[in-house]
Amino acid sequence: MEKRTIVLVDDHVIVRNGLKELIEKIGPYSVVAQFDSGTAFLNAIPTIPQPDIAIVDLNMPGMNGDEVVSALKVAGNELPVLILTLDSDEPTIIRLFRNGVRGFLKKDCNADTLRNALESILTSGYYHNEFLTLSLRNEAGAAPQTEQEKILTQLTDRERTFLRLVCHEKEYTYEQIADQMAITPRTVDGYREAIFDKFAIKSKTGLVLFVLKYQLLEKL
């Protein structure tokens, strides 16, 4: 089986070496390059073969992981990025996914979680721990548009409006969404729970990723 290639970007050499050893034990993966900063990684991109995944530390001196993803996006480079982070608060995670990150992992994750993340990004395009079940439920090779249509048929007009506001660049709270929709917060809770139940989602982060993964925003 051909090995999938991975690059590591982290300012701690011990972390990189440990991660390399683990990655190459858990599946058909090969760590082909390591970089100690986002700047070094970006400068090297034109000189190295495009890897299948880049695993990038969020918190690095100089250019952090979020800025690396932004730079790739501006350059039109669609390299999938899996972020390593000690931060797991919802606003940070939502910002990362909106910026183009394909998944995030806490640095204390176990081997099975890392394997799941790599496999999910390579097969479905994204990884989020609560979103993995839905991602793996998709048929292999199914056209994104077909899956998108299936999802849209299950959403009411008001649920579509709710999702559009959840993903708004102003990052509305649920209370602000209720004001925007001229309904009560309890009704907003009802829309949220209905979508959670339909698509096995558990958080606001999952909602945002759900919309991004299936490119729903332009259809809502």
C-alpha cells in the first residue's frame, strides 16, 4: 500500500520526533519533512513535493498555525491542515474551521484518535471528534452535490435561516440569533436541537463544520 505523506510543523523538536514515530506506527503514513516554524514551512513549499496532510501546531512563536492556514488560503494552496492545540474552546475551534482548517487535535490525544483524524481527513475531507460518525457514514466516492441535496431536503426554511446566522461572520450568539429571527430563545433552541438530532451534531462547532463540509452556506 502506498504511504500517504505528512509534514510536521512545530517549534518543539521533541514533539515532532515523538509525533513522527507515532504516525509511522499507526498506518501507511510517512513523515517526509519537519519544520520548526510556520515561516520555514511556507518558504519550503515551492521546493518540496506537496504532501497529503500538514500537521501544524497552533501556538508557535512568530507565525502561528492559524496564520499558516491563512497564508495557504491566500496562495490558493488547498493542502489539508490538521491543527495541534492545547486550546479547545469553541470560539477558537470555530475560527479555525472558518479559516480553512480541516481538523484539530489536542496534543494529549491517543493513537486511535490521531489515526481517526488522519483517515477522516483523507477520506471525507474533515475531522472533528463529534462529527466523525457522520463523515464516515458517507458513501465512498459519493458526489458532494448528492450528499448536499440529501441534507437540504431535511432542513426546513427556518432551520436554514438559523444555520445561516450560526455561520455568519459576526459570530452571533444564540440569543442574538433569536433577535435576528424575531423569535424567542426557546424557539432557537428547538431549531438547534432538531438539527442536532437529524445529523448527529452536538455543538455549535459541529454546526459550523457541518455547513462548511457540505458547502451549504450558498444554498441556505
